[in-house]
Amino acid sequence: MASLVQQHGKFYSQFYDSNRTPKRKRIALQTPRRDVAERLHVRAEDKYALGEYDPWRDGREHELFGWEAPPEKDLSTLGKARDAFLESKSHLRPATQRTYREVLRLFVRYVGEDTRTSSLTSREIANWIDSKTEISDATRRKYVSHVGYLIRFLVKKGWLDRDISKDVGVPKKTETPTKAITSDQAEKIIRAIEDSGGEDRYRYIILILRLNPMIGLRTGELLEMRWEEGPVRVDLDSGVVHVASGGDFKTKSGQSRRVPLSEEAAELLKEEREESSSEYVFHRNGSKVKYTTLSSAFREFRKDAGVASWVTLHSTRHAFGTRLASAGTPIHVIKKLMGHSTTSVTEQYMHAAPEQGHHYVDKAFGD
């Protein structure tokens, strides 16, 4: 096993093998840049795992240390740093990129394009937030969070020593229960659709209500879901749904993932496949369903069913995360299956199902 170690501003790859002497072997990566160190460390770790590099024998005398880092970008001013950061986020969804762009536009305009990044302190961020007297607490948290991504980008690139955004005080978020749809609520909406005589016309809504609590896709991913080729694709042979960016479609985090299908979910999709002539899983008269059409119809039937207004299409995705947490699924697994960028987003499901921790506590401390 290996780990990346930083000591006195320098980075090292540290390897451990209880059967070697010494048990720990530290290799100097000879770079002050964290991004370069991380890349070298991963290369060394991969070569070591494949048996192509022995740190005890080879030390730095190996071809992998001949790799040269790309030219370092000039991030000396806030304006240049913002532009480089936004470029690094070009793989994300357009909506996510717009949010970053707008928040950073406001921040940079307040602090100044030519402000030296090395002189940035938490006071500039705090003063900017305080100047926005009309914004809500939620928006304050959002602004600090998004500027924090820029700050951590500068830390990673070696232009700042630490994340100064952590020093900015913002109103704490009041924890609210995760809004997961229940099976009873889903069935009420389905009955409302059937009572209206719309079970054929709105078949796609019924399928979402029954399927998505078992696969946890975002609404945009559901509407992009296809049987054959496409960024979001059902593979019934392998029993998974592939979710990736492609064409005009981009996942929220920019990352791809594979969502396993339970037997019930796979059977539901097989039945739908046999009756479908469209390339899209969720379609209307063979064509891809528009989000506005889906959202409007869902709200109408939810109202007819007498289901609480907080139940949304996204609640079907929440049901997936909550069910996984209740079953004791580790947080990093839930994060991966749901395509979250960080575990902080995933933690809401652990709060919604606190009893899941008992299994691990009992196992560790039980008789």
C-alpha cells in the first residue's frame, strides 16, 4: 500500500510492506505542486501494483520520474485564477458551469480582477458576503461554497497555502428530513393516473414512479435513458444502467457511473422493453419526453391523488438513497451509485436513516 505524504512543504510517496526492510520506504517526488505530486504518486502506485516498480530497489531511478509536468498556468491574479478554474470545469453540465460563472463574476467584480491571489484572505470573502444584505441564508452558503471551490483550486495549484473559505462564518443550514417518496404515495399517484384513463398516455410517469426508487437517477438522466446507444443506457444482459456524459448531455458531476439493477427493476424494464418501439425508455408516442411535459403532468396527478406538495420527481431519487442507507450501505458506495461529487451530499441519507449505524456499532462492540 502507498500514501501521499507532505512534510515541510515537500511531497513524498510512502510505501509500506511488513516483509521488507525498512517496512516503510519514502520516495521524494521533488515538486512543491500538489497536482504534480498527486499525478506522480498515482503513476508510482500503479507501477508498484503491477510489479513494474520497486521503491526499495529502484528509488527514483525509474522512467516514471522522467515525466514532466505541463507548464504551470499563471494564476497570480484573481481574474486569471477565475478563468483557469472555469476552464477546468468545462466538463460539467452547462447549468453547473453557469452557476460557477455567475457567482465568481460577482466575487471577482467586488474584490477586483487584478487582486493578487497570494494576498487573498477570508476577510475579502466575508466582506463580499456581508455586502449582499438582500440575499437569503441559503444563498450566502451557496456563495461561500462556490468561492471555496476556487480557493481549493488555488491551494491545489500551490498559489495559496490553505483553504481560507473555511474561516468565513455563514448561517448553519437547518437539517430537514430527506424528502423521499413512499411506496404508498407513489401508488396513490399511479391510481390517480389510472382513474383519469391516462394509463397509456402517461405510462412513462407510472414507470418512473415504480422504477426510479430502485435506480435513483436524476430526472434529466431518466429522460435521456435509452435501450441501445446513448449516454444513459440500459444493459439488460449485464443488469446495469450506464450513466455518462455524451453529445449535448452531461451528468451533473461530470462523472460516469454504473447502477446495478435489482431483480425487480430488471424485470420491470424487460417487460417495458417488450412493449416499446421507441429508442427511449421513457417516451410519449415514441418521442423523448420533454421535462416541462413530465413536470406539469406529475404535479397535476400528485394534486389529484392528494399527495403532499413536497413530493417531487426528485423524491423518487431520494427514495433510492434512503433505502440504501437504511440497508446499511456504506456512504462511499451510496455516493458512487448516486453520482454525488462529494460525500457531504450523500450524508443527508445517513441522517434520514440513522438506525443503519447500529449494525456496525453492534458488530464492533457487541458480545
